[in-house]
Amino acid sequence: MEKTWNNKAWFLVLPVLLLVAFSAVIPLMTVVNYSVQDTFGNNEFFWAGTDWFDDMLHSDRFWEALQRNLLFSFIILALEIPLGIFIALNMPKKGIGVPVCLVLMALPLLIPWNVVGTIWQVFGRVDIGLLGHTLWALGIDYNYVRDPIDAWITVIIMDVWHWTSLVVLLCYAGLVSIPDAYYQAAKIDGASRWSVFRYIQLPKMKRVLLIAVLLRFMDSFMIYTEPFVVTGGGPGNSTTFLSIDLVKMAVGQFDLGPAAAMSIIYFLIILLLSWVFYTVMTSSDANQ
Amino acid sequence: MARITLDHIRHAYGASPQSDQDYALREIDHEWHDGGAYALLGPSGCGKTTLLNIISGLLQPSHGRILFDGKDVTNLSTQARNIAQVFQFPVIYDTMTVYDNLAFPLRNRGVPEPEVDRRVREMLEIIDLSDWAKRKAQRLTADQKQKISLGRGLVRNDVNAILFDEPLTVIDPHMKWVLRSQLKRLHKQFGFTMVYVTHDQTEALTFADKVVVMYDGQIVQIGTPAELFERPRHTFVGYFIGSPGMNVLPAKIDGSTVTIGDEKVSLDYAPNISGVGKIELGIRPEFVRIGSEGVPVSITRIEDIGRLKIVRASFAGQPISIVAEEDVEIPSEPRVTFDPAAINIYADSWRVGGEG
């Protein structure tokens, strides 16, 4: 069959192209524009070259925020993924319990992020918060405003509370797709509970787990609202993650140049990690 | 290897069954011999799989007991019953190698590794997958997968019974034939009790020594293929076994004379029909002779299926099928006779014999 060449078709792509340009490309280019210039106000800009990038890559503040963020992502993944699998395995497979569990699980996901932050901010307060005051009454020295460790614990528990459901729902979807015959065959083969998990459930959950890990990593790497509401990045800089630092720099200090350079580095890190995940996921697909 | 006794088994899936209709299995009370090859045959939804799962222990019957060699196993788990079962859709542990798949049921039971190795290698030979041993059990064809499933069932040589739940449904017709003969050979070699569920009568008849025909939650007949063909105990068996199925014609009986419509056919015995019921005459198409003698019929259609012809006709207003040899001449005014020895009389769908 002969191919028909018709370049008019390109016009059909134009609306999408315009949309993407306005929503992504133009803002991104603005950031790039800021990142290579310096300003002292009055809308006057001076060429700065790659100075801001140099500064940023040699800034302790940036590396510390990055380390904190990576540590945070690692901890919440290490908690949420096993916990999510565990809850999904123990959820009912049929009956009235299924919709009840699903709704309960979906609830934290439906709460706006700043509300989640506010809930935990109040919940943890030593003077009026249920958690904070109870701990104080029990004689435990807990204060997320003063103690960096307490602040971390609060932010991590908040994230686990907020997002484990997502892992649960994804795993549950993977689990219910396993035909009964697999469990019956495993019984016939005399498989232990662990073997059933290791050889039937885990392999069937692998793909949704990869997606869960990817989503949770991305989200935790960009986390802003909840810790900002609870701790505001403190005490000190102990819970200042990348995005909080970025907002402080850009909006708080109005350092547009460094903030723009940091944005681009941040963006490149996310791009790189997405690529790594994408490669891992597609290569594991190819093995099947 | 074991003798399986089904002691008044009844099963209902819903809670608190009221009438017979609520039971998936009405009442099963039979004994299956050690080393026998049984085929459970019946249409979809007749309770075959339910019965199989009750035997293997995946289901607990609502009533009744199951005994292996006279020992009550009703409350034992599937593992404790030591049963192998192969399912309709192959179950493969695809993160393991083919070798490990076969070794899995043995290792789970703590069989020593040299013994595992010996038996797995032997089984790989039998199912003809030796070359695949070290490969991950992925990207296999349907029949390779089902062979692995079969292998996992057969690799344990001490099982009480092997149950097959329509294992060849997903296999190509050609491979079906090969696998079926391999199974028959293995059965002869090892002598395990074998229960084979199918809705394919050819499969059941070629495979089993005894065919168990199920209909509507009960066993309507257990017999050899020949018995099922010649003396169906229930009109359902007559209709379900054979192609085309048995002709079942509403009839009236007076002594040893059967009246169908206005036509009379005489029997060589007087059926015992003391109770009032629906009387039917059953005759297989193979035993209806077409020619110039007997009762006139009007032919509606003739299907040529190679060596045989299937004649669809109207006999005293009732549709009837006749199987005739290819070279039989069909006269312009055809008449049919019934082989008296092949006639079965049914009262309320169940076969009745002669008096005394």
C-alpha cells in the first residue's frame, strides 16, 4: 500500500502543542531565563552565566536539603511499602468488609494536603493536641516544635498515615486479580503461607509495586505542603526538604537566580530518577 | 493409592438450604475403587467440580463424609489428604524454573534433595520437557504449561488420588490426543486412583474405565462406556452420550406392546411400570434400521458425515434421528424398524427393566 503524505495533519497537533507550550515549556523557559541572570530589583537583569549553578552545586544548604529529602523518601518507602503489602494481604476478599475497607483506605487520600498538615499540626501539639498531650501526660518528652527527631517522627508518621493507603489499594488490586486456582494449587502442592506469598502473591504484585514505589518516591521527593504546615521546615532547618528550601529562597528571600538554578537541578534529578524507574520497569516487563 | 468412599455427600453453597434446588450436590453415595480411572462427565454446572473439590478438601461438604481406604478424611486439610489436583487453567509459578516448579510439591513436604532430583528428572522425561529444566517457567505455550501442572501432580508418587479438572480444555486438539494417551500410560504404570472431570464425552469414554455421568447435582449413572451406550439408566445419559443422542419418544405401554402416536412396537419383555408416570421409549439412532419394512417415516433432512449418514425424520409426529451406513439406499417411501434388544423404556426419565 502506498503511503499518503499529507502535512496538513500537523495542524491537528497544534492545539496540544500550544497547550503544552503554555503549561510547561514557557514556564520552564522563564525559569531557565532567571537561572542565568541576576537582578537587584526594578526589573533590571544582568547576565550571570552559569554562576548560580556553580553556587548551587557548591552550596552546603542545597546538599543538606537533598540529603534530608533522600533520607525522608527512603524512610517512608521502607515503611509504607511493607506496611501497605501487609495491610493489603489482610484485607477481606469478599463480603461487606470489602467496600468498608476500601472507603476507609481511600479517606486519607481524599483529604487536601494542607488539611492533612493542619490535622497533624494540631494532633501533635503538646498543649491541646490529642497525641502530643497524651504523650506529655504519659511523661514522654515529645515536642515537634523543639526537637528535630520528634519533628522527623511526626512528619514521617503523617506521611505514612496519608499515603500508605495508596500502596494498599494498588497491592489489593494486584492481589484480587490472582485467580483462585493459584491458591488451590498451592494448597494441593502443600505450600506454606510464606511460599504462597513469595511465589504467587509477590510476583503478581510486582508490577503494581513498582508503580507504587515510583509514585511514592516522586511524591515524597516533591513533598512540600504537609511538612510546611506542621513544622515550617524546622526546628532549625531539620525538616527543610528541597521544595521547602526552594520556596524559601524564591519567595522568602526573592533570590530568583539561585532559586531558578536550583529548580533546574531539582528538575534534572527527578528526570534522571524517572528514567531509571522507567528503565527498570520496562526491562522487568521484557523478562516476562 | 486409595479407595474413595463418598458417604451421603450433599453440598450447598448458600447457607441454610431449604429445598433440593438449593443443593449443588443433591446426594452422592458411592465407592470408587483403588486404582480406577473414573471420568466425571456432565454439562456445565452439574456439580462435577464441586464434587472434585470436596474430594480434594478444597471444599467442605454440607453433609456426609469422605473416606479414603475406610478412614474418615472429611475434616482433614487438603495437604493432609495427600491428593494431587490439576486445574482447568494451568497454574505455573513463573518466578521459578521449570525444574523448581516440579520440585515444589516435593520440597514442601520435606523430601530429601537427592530423591527430589531423581523424581523431578524422571518426570521431566515423561512430560518431555528435559531441555527446559533450567529455564524460567515463562513464555511457555499452553500445553507446556499444562504439562508442568500435570507433572506437579504426578511427581508425588505416594498420592491417594489424582484429580483432573478439565485439564485439557486449553490444549490444541492434536496435543490433547498426545497428552491423553500419556496420561493413560502413566495411569497403567503407576496405578493411582484417577478422577477426571470433563464435559467432553469422547474424552471421558476413551479415558476412563468407569464413566460417572452427573446431571443436576446427582450421579445418574456409573458404568463402562458400553453400558452407558447400550443401557442408559436415565434419558439424560442417552441424550448426553452418543452423537446424535438417543431418540426419546413419548409412549404408552400395554403389556409388551409400546404405542407411539398411532404406531405400535412390540418388545421382547413386559416393562415393570406399576406406578403412574411419564413413559418414554429410548432407542439409539444406531439401532434404528431404515428400509422398506416397518413404520413409515417422513424424512426432513439427511446429513452426510463421511462413512455414515444421519437421517433426520419424523416418526409418528415425533422427530427421530437414524444413523445409516453410507451405502444404504433410502427408499422413496421409507420405513423404519427398531432393534428390540436396543429399546429402553423410561418411566419419569429413569429406565425400567422387565418384570421379575
